Amino acid sequence: MKKLTMLMAAGALACLATMAQARELRVGSECTYPPFNFKDASGTLQGFDVDVAREVGKRIGADISFVCQPFDSLIPALMAGKFDLLAASMSITAERKKSIEFSLPYRSSTARFIAAKGSSLAPLTADGKANPDGIKGKAIAIQRSSTYEKYMRDKFPDADIVLYDTVDNMLLDLTSKRVDLVFAGPIKLAQDFLDKPRGKDYAFVGPEINDVEFFGPGVGIGLRKDDAKLRDEVDGALKAMFADGAFKAINDKYWSFSVLPAATQ
């Protein structure tokens, strides 16, 4: 009888261990936004957001799988339960927080214009204020449903805005002269375009825009509002990553500078 009891206890523990190992979390991402989330030549999902999400999953004891979605459908899909977390370089804003919750910020969130070198375009004044007359009659490429679109519509209400699903398509149209400026995140624009041969004839125009009203305190992992326990787990994992050097290792894989918001450091 004692042996049977021990066997039953061992079986129960094994069952519990299997259940613990079987915890799965689905993560929504755009999957077309290098170096943050993208598929390489073999079709494998890579990128900064992907690495952060995988490390968070490891620390909270979850198997992570990814669901690829267009950026403008990510929040509705999260709310509908298509996935459990959202890791897609999404800025934490008051407007988005009406619908979903966010983790601690793990990347800074700013914006900048680029145009052809030698251009006389002046979308901003020297002190960073919007200057609509400086781009009058010019076409500006912006990613659909992004914080950049919201900023432009508020600060440049009469601007000729051309919306795109991906930044790569925006850049293609810039080099093809179909648009005059691109407005997006400076880390993406520098690493993926200006620092590459195809961007040699282009440059940043005006200062960097760091407007918390539009771009929030940074980029975070998105969650449903009723997942407070999961949010606390994710925040705990991020804090541990910041403290023990795991986040820095991921950061340094992509950049020689820190992308962590100053308030989080």
C-alpha cells in the first residue's frame, strides 16, 4: 500500500510538472519590421522584440509562439483573444491604454523625418516645433495606425499624408520619388536605411521629436486589461532582465547604444 501511495504521489507530481511545462503563450507581432520583428531568409522570426518576448517567456515559465498580423490589426486581435501578448515595437500611449494594458517600457519611442540630402524642406523649426509651411505641398509617408500618423494629423492637419502598411514600402516610395519625406522611428530609419547604401542620398531633417503626449514613455508589451496577473509576471521578468544584464545582451546584439528609456534605467 505504501509503495502504491508513493507511486501515485510521483505520478501526480509528474502530471503537475507536465502541466507547468505545457503553459503556452501566443505573442502577436508585425513580423515585417526589421530589426525589431522580421522573418529572415529561411522564414525564421528574428528581431529585438522577438528576443525580448522569448526571454520574458523563459523567465515566466511559458512556451512562446508567435502570430503575425498587420500592425493596424494587432490591438483588435489581442482583444479578441487571438494571442496573449503583443510584442511589436508598439508605443505606450494614453489612447491605446483605453483598449489594452502595457508592461513597463523596454525601448525608447521618438520620431524623426528623413528626406533627400540637400533638401530645403523644413518640417520642424530649430527648437522642434511643427512647421506646416515648411512642407506645404509635399507628400509625407507614414505607417498606418501608428503614433506617427496621429502626430502628423494633429500637428500638420493640412499635410499630404500617404499611408503605408510597412516602413519598407515607405522607403521604397521615397527612393522612387513618389513621396518627399518619411516620418518614423529614428532607430529603424538609421539602421535599416540611412546606414545602408540605398540610403546614401538621404538624411534626417530637423531634430528628433520626443513628445510623450504622442509617443508615450516608450515601447511596451501589450496585454488585455483583464490579464493583470500576467502583466505583473511580465513586468517582473523585465525588471530582472534589466538588473542581471540579460536585456543589455539583447540590446547589444543590435546596437552599440542603449535603447532603454532613461526613466526605466
